[in-house]
Amino acid sequence: MKRLSTLETLGLWARSHRWADLRRFPRTESDETFAGLKFRGRSHIVRLHNWSVGGACVDLPGDAKLSERVQLVAGTLRRRGRICWIIDGKAGIEFVD
């Protein structure tokens, strides 16, 4: 039977608390903001959890898939992007323009 390594033997990149350090841009948090998300020609109202220069985190609408092209609109924020991750009903959008 294979024995699992202890946390001390794992590289820093593998530790869960290091996830936030991997972000390229600082995030602005907001759970009380809603945005319009358009994909496949349909518009959805979604909760905007956070955003930055490079992307945003929103509640996942319907049956959106990874790499799907989307357009996000929230106030003066109007960006095109693609869905880069989906976890527990939330989606990460990476801005492409």
C-alpha cells in the first residue's frame, strides 16, 4: 500500500493556503453586486462575487461550459471573456479583450 506524504514534504505550490498567492491581479470583493452575463445569445442575471483587471467570479448560470465565450456587464464594467473554471455553482471568467 502506498503511503501518503505529510504536509511538510509537499512543495509550497501544493499547499491549499497558497492558492490566493497564484492570482496575478488583486481582487475587489462584492457579494451584493449583480451583473448581466451573456452567452449563447441569451442574457442571465448573476451574482458577481469578485472581479479584477484579469477576470471575475460569478454564480454559474444554467449549463455554461468550460472555455465558453461570455460577455459580462456590471455598471461601467463591460468585458468579454471565457469561462476558465467551474466549482460548486460558481464560474471564473478570464477576460480576453
